[in-house]
Amino acid sequence: MEHSNQIAQTTTDNMTVFERKTRDVIVRVEPDFLHEQSSPSDDRYIWAYTVEIENQSAAPLQVVERCWNIADSRGQTQEVRGAGVVGEQPVLQPGEVFRYTSGAPLSAPSGMMHGTYRLENPQGERFDVDIPVFCLDSPHQSRIFN
């Protein structure tokens, strides 16, 4: 199994994109803090995150399941599992990119997410691809410098 342990992080126009490649599939995530939907005085911090799943293999692949692990800076954790993504089980043709945006609420000013997508090839083989660890850091998080 080809698996890359490298997580790439790039920043452009104050937006950070996290990237991870597993087998011939690249998953990119770009989180965005939503000021207008958040209410720090009520411990409500909302993020949107945009995901791109890129099929670099020679065969079509279908996204059949997802598993997200979400942790906030206060130690609360949550696991979210389900079929497909955003109500779909998209089939990505070779070279195709599937892009969607979803959201995550936290009760703390920062946290992190990561997970896996389970994909299926035309032969019925199912395998997991990693969603990179990405940070959810709001401007309301106190920063401590050493």
C-alpha cells in the first residue's frame, strides 16, 4: 500500500490549506473561522472547512464512508461517522477533484480535526485515505509564547 506520511501545509492570502496523500488520492482541507456565526461570549465558535478529494489513480473511486475525529482545546472529543459526504457518495473519475464545504461548531476557541474517507474501486476493494490533521484556531484563542 502506498501511503504518504507527509502532511503539507501551505498558506496563501491568510488561508491555510492542509494536504495529505494516501495511495493515489490527495485530500486537501481549508478551514475558515466564521466570525458572523460565532459568539465567544456564549462559548460558540463556528468553522467552515472546504475539502478537495483528488483521484490521481487510473481507476474511478467512490467515496462510501467518512469518519471525522474532532477535539477542542478543552479536551472534548467527538467522532462523526456516516455514509459518503454531504449527503452524496460521489464517484471520482481518474484525474477528477470533488470539492465540498461543511461546518464544525466548537464550544472552545480552538481545536483540531482529522479523519478518514473509505473509498471503493470498481473491483469492490475498499480502503481508507487519510484526512490531514488541521487546526481550528479562532482569533479568540489566547496565545502563549515560550
